[in-house]
Amino acid sequence: MSFKQIANRVINSLVDDDFRRAFSLMVLSFLLSIISIIACIPHFIDDTEKLMAYVLVGVHVFSSLVFFLTLFNRKNHSAYRYLFITGVVAFFTYLSFDGGPYGFFYFWILLVPAFSFITFGIFEGLVCSIPMFIIIIVMFWTPLFNHLKYPETLTNDFRLRLTLVYIVCTILGFVAELLRLANARRLKSINEHYEFVSQHDSLTNVGNQNYLAKYLNEIYYNRAENVSLGCLFIDVDGFKTVNDKYGHLFGNTVLIKIAEILSSDRNAFVCRWGGDEFVVCFKNIEEDHLIRIAEKYRADISAYVFEEKPNFHITISVGAVLIPVDNSFNFNHVLELADSANRRAKNKGKDNVSLAK
């Protein structure tokens, strides 16, 4: 896979909020880890007390830990985000205390709302931004102000502007994330709609051949020992005469009802193969159970009374096959067997179930 393909795959995955937050957390924790370890070097060289240097080393270790946890353990991303939020608030609380001799560290506090909403989303972004705002108020606008490391750098005008800019940054970050979230949900809804349309029959809403191929690939690639697949190939008996005699609209009604009856078993994967043919699959099923289900389908469809045509009845012929899902699994062979069994059922007079031999 080329770099361009990997990049496109990552970009497309960012529509999913869970992936985006995990990816953003990895990027941010990695960057913070790099920045902090580089930033600690001049503090070790120039500072006499070296407290900031040790704090930055701690930030480096903490950020690296969050990065590797997020990268290698996908089950607890939410917990890692809250852990990172706690660390970020603690670190920037210290920056609001220290500030640096020229007040340079205070400007880093303005980054909190931006990366909070980008990395954590609406709710968790507020969880990070609002406590930091409270800390600013407490540190800069209460008697604690006199205990800051360099209070002389914080004039009244500077404190006011810093507080107001932080509020503006929080509002802008919130609005930007809100718009992004609305657009992401819209795109996700559109993608889900097109994915559904591409994998489902427009008339009956059961799966189509594309969805069947996907279903079978998942079974094959996720197979375990002693897994079997039961398959029913179903053909509606004399369906052409239904369209010719009663019209295509009623023919569509018949197909919709048949698909509904086939879908009544919650373990069934139902696919409209084409025209008046359906394929129904069952994972890990015994042969006698498969035949009982096929007979139930046959009986239910034969007994169904249509309100539009009370005297009309339709029947189906069913070919059944059961094969193991192993390294030699080939669904084309399965369909050949099921189709052959279906033809044998029709040759027996239709309205029959026949098991492939």
C-alpha cells in the first residue's frame, strides 16, 4: 500500500469521531512529548533552580505514556483522553503560576481551547477549557495573584486582555468544533446511505449480491474451526405468469412479502440474487435445522393470503446445501450445488425442498 493510499485511508477515517479523537490524541501527545523534551534543554542549562526543566521532563514522560497507550491499546481511548485532559490542566495550571520572567508562558495558555476542542470534541473540550478558565480567574483575579512566581509581569491591562482573549479562543474553538461535528455527521449519514444503497436491493430492502459477497468474505476471513455455512437457493415458482396475469406492481408486492417472510428468522442473512431468486444463509447450522427452516419458509409462503388477491397463492422451490467454511471454501461452488438442488426441487413438481448431495 502506497503512502498516498495510507493518507487517503486516514483522511477518510477521520469522519468517524472515535477514530478522529484517538488519532488527534496520538498526534498531540507525540508533539507535546517532542516539544517538552526539546524545551527542557535550555532550562537545564540556564535555570539555577531547574524546576521548569524537571516539569518539562515530567510532561515528556507523561505525554509519551499517553501516546503509546493510545497507539497499542484501543479499548480504553476514552480513559486515556481524560487522563491526558487531567495532565494538560495540571501542566497549564503550573504555567499560569510560573509565567516566566517576561510572561511568555502565559501565551501558551491560549492554545488550550484550540487543541481541546480539536482533540477531544465538544463535551470533553469544554471539560478541559472551562477548568482552565476557572484557574485563570482564580490565579489572576484573586489574592492568589500576589503569590505567582513573577506577578510583576502581569499588569492589570495584560491580565484583562489575556482573560478576554482566552474567552474568545474558547468561543471560537467551540463554534468551530460544533460546525465540524455537524458537517461530519452529515457526511457520515450520506456515506451510510450510499453504502446501504450499494449493498441492498431497492425493492425488497434485503441484501444484494454485493452485500452477500461482503458477508461471505467476513465469514471466510473470520472463520474458526468447525464452522459451517448453510445456504438456501430459493426460486419463486411460475413468477413470470404472475407478472403477465396480475401486472408488475402486484408482482413487486409478492417479492416484497416473500423477502419479509424470509427475513423473519433473526439468524438469516437474506439476499435477493436477482429477479425472483433469493439466497438465504445461516452460519453454524445443523443440516436437519436447515431443512426445517426451508420447509417452514415453503409452508409460510404457500399459505400466505394476499389482501389484494385473496384467491392467489404462490409457491417456492428451495435448494439447500451445507458446507464447512475452511481453506477450500468457494461460494461459487456452494451456489452451483444449491442451484442444482433447486432445479431438482422444481423437477419434483415445484413447491419442494431438496438437499444438495
